[in-house]
Amino acid sequence: MKCSIMDLLEKSVINTATGERIGNLCDVELDTENACLCALIVQLKAKPGSFFGKCEKVRIDWCHIRIIGKDAILIDCTGDLKHVSPDKGLLEKIWN
């Protein structure tokens, strides 16, 4: 199956180890020297009451990706997910 980056960005990410929907793909990490995709950056599901809060993201290494399907990306990650530096929340962007 061939897939563009834009197609990937529309997919949900599901952890098969827990059966949990982690969130949506929001970015990818590419190794330009070796011409390969290293990791996916996933925006975690919003927590209740976090409308103005910070956007939490995690990095999923390529070795944890099991299947990139038509509607979702299945990963197998039993340990803690690697958090990426958080984006500023909406209020922080307005006030800073």
C-alpha cells in the first residue's frame, strides 16, 4: 500500500498492547541521510477540561509500528511512551 504524509495525518493511532486509542498522528520524523521514516509524533487524546491546555505529544519509534491500515495505525508499545516537548497552550500563545 502506498500512502502520502497527508494520508497518514488523518489516521488514528491505536496501541494493540492495551487496546487504547492513543490519539491522532500529527507529525512524522524523517531521517534525511538514510531516506527513512524514524518515528511518528502522536497528539494524545484531549483530557476533559483541557480546551485551553497544552497539547501533549508522544514519539512512537518505527520499531513499535505494526500495521499502517486504511483507517488507523496499529502500534505495539508496552512501556511508557516518550513525551515530546509540549506545545504552548492557547492561553500561553495569546498572552506571550
